[in-house]
Amino acid sequence: MADDLFDVTIVGAGPTGLFAAYYAGFRGLRTKLIDSQPDLGGQVTALYPDKFIYDVAGFPKILGKDLVTNLVEQAMQYKPAVHLNENVQTFSRAEDVLELGTDLGTHRTKVVLITAGIGAFTPKTFKRPELDKWMGRGLHFAVRSKEDFRGKRLLVIGGGDSALDWALGLVGYASEITLIHRRDQFRAHEDSVKKLFSSPITVKVFYELRTIRGDGQVREAVIFSNKTQAEEVLPVDAVLAFLGLVSNLGPIREWGMEIDDDSIVVNTKMETTIAGLYAAGDITAYPGKLKLIATGFGEAATAVNNAMTYINPKASAFPGHSSSIMEQKEKAGAKTS
Ligand SMILES: Cc1cc2nc3c(=O)[nH]c(=O)nc-3n(C[C@H](O)[C@H](O)[C@H](O)COP(=O)(O)OP(=O)(O)OC[C@H]3O[C@@H](n4cnc5c(N)ncnc54)[C@H](O)[C@@H]3O)c2cc1C
């Protein structure tokens, strides 16, 4: 438990929270990052570390995990306190001090920045014990590393972006890939659907998973046509099911901020409707909002720099230009050394 007072506590260490931690450090704020996941990087680390991202400014293309490595390096130069595997649940105020209650303790802070994305999220499972019991024994609901599937025969299930992106991304790693989808319409990007049908992947539409068989490890998947009920047995080493995500804003919803659908309403300073609580990234709602990494970065800078004036009303929201400030700091360092 950490009971000393921080300037800013950031709830959620996805791309937005990490960039906010950098900016808070750059502004000289004592910063803490809390995340319920075991690793830094939010959705990017949990759901697509091995996928290329093409729309982050300054990177024509970058692997998710490389973007996270860079964000972590940038954020950690100011040594924020980091608490992983800790779920923030409650918020209260004791005069000027804000208190966050987690499953592990209490955190005291002057300002809270909520960068909790889509909330604490987990991939959907089948909710059928006879299938879900294969988790960790060849059944996966997310991909951590493509290397885990090298040389393996895979059954991929789903018709959304994750299913198609991973099926295509694993070509060249897996020895054989079959993708089944219960309809012939795909939610995935049109371009991915085109690529899927011109790839070596065997695609079966109107097919679903009936059962998985094995000897402690997945060995066979029984699939069936939902038109004819005819069954087929596929010898496989792994089943990758992309059934969507369950995200849960959870207790944050009860803190009293204005909420729109499952997002927190903010103004142009990224202030929520409760003083001292700011929000940025996927979790926010305002007219014209786009849920993208690029917009989260801008919102993180806006939130932290405006929070600076909440903590110290004499401070300027504008941080100055990092290029000049770092140059001055380096010169000052050279003079004193
Ligand atoms: C398959 C896929 C592909 C994508 N491709 C792109 C792309 O190409 N370009 C792009 O711009 N965007 C893409 N996105 C969207 C992008 O990942 C999100 O916009 C981005 O991750 C949002 O960052 P964030 O930091 O706001 O939230 P998140 O990444 O969701 O991070 C939020 C963090 O908050 C934590 N958290 C939540 N609630 C709590 C709590 N109560 N206590 C503690 N921790 C909590 C979560 O564990 C999580 O780690 C993609 C998304 C997916 C799923």
C-alpha cells in the first residue's frame, strides 16, 4: 500500500496513460501509474502486440510491442511509481486530497487522470465449460506472441478485425490455418477480407465450433455447418477464438462523473464533471471523439498540462517547447558539473 501524497495518479497504463506519465514527469509532477493488467501498454500489449500500427504520427508503421517499448522508455525517464495488477475501485475526497481505493490499498493524490480505455477488459470466452476448460492447453482468446504458434495447425474462429488480422498475421508461422465464421458477412476491414480470400488460409463460412478433443492438450476441433449440421473433424494444435471483448467501466461509473454510454464526459481541458478528476484516451466522450492512439496522445498532453494549473494555479498550462526546455536543462547541467 502506498499512502504518501502524489501530484497525479494515472488510472490505466495504456498508450494514453503512458504518454500522460511522460508529460507529468516532464512538468515535474510526482506521478503514479496504476493498472489492473500485469503489463504496461493497455489494449496494445494485451490484444495485439505483434500487429503493425500504421497511424501513429512519425511512424509509417510500428509493431504494437515496439510502440509500447518506446512509450515506456519515454515515460520511465521521470521514474513514476508503477503499480500493476491493481484494480482501482473507489474514489473519495478528504479536503484537497483525493483518495483512490483499490483491491490492494489506498492511494492519495492531488489529481486523478483516468486513462482507463474501455475499462478493465477481458476477451470473451465461450461461456461453455466443456470448451473453456481447454484454456491454457491449446485454446486461446488472445495472442501474446506469434512464436507460440510456429509450426502449428490452427483453427481461428471469428469474423472481426482481431480474427482476420491474427489469421493473416500467423501465415508463415503456423503450418496450416483454417478460419471459421458463423456468417458470410465479416465485421473486419474490407481490405483484410480481400487479403483473407487470397491467402493460403482455408476459410469456411457458416461454420461453428461444436467441441474440442484432446489428451490434456488440444488435438482435434469438431466443427459443423450451421446450414446442414454436417460435422467435420480438424486435427489442430491450437484453437484461437476471437469472440470480442468484455469491457467493464465497473466501479468508476459510480464515482458521480457525467457518463455517456460507457465513456466519461470531458470538456476541452479534459476535465470531468468532478473537480480534480481528468480523463483522456478511449474512455472519454465529447462531440467528434475518435477512439485512436493518436487522439489519446493529444488528450493526454491537454489533460496533464491543465491538471498542472489545478495543482498549482500560478503555473502555466502551456508547458513550453520540449526541444528548448531540454536544451536549457542540458546547458544548466553542463555549467554545474
Ligand atoms: C485489434 C485492435 C487493433 C487496433 N488497431 C489500432 C490502430 O491501428 N490504430 C489506432 O490508433 N488504434 C488501434 N486500436 C485502438 C487502440 O488500441 C486504442 O485506441 C488505445 O489502446 C487506447 O488507449 P488508452 O490508453 O486510452 O486505453 P487502453 O489501451 O484500453 O488502456 C487502458 C488501461 O486501463 C486499465 N484499466 C481500466 N480500468 C482500470 C481500473 N479500474 N483500474 C486499473 N486499471 C484499469 C486497463 O487494464 C488498460 O490497461 C486497436 C484496437 C484493437 C483491439
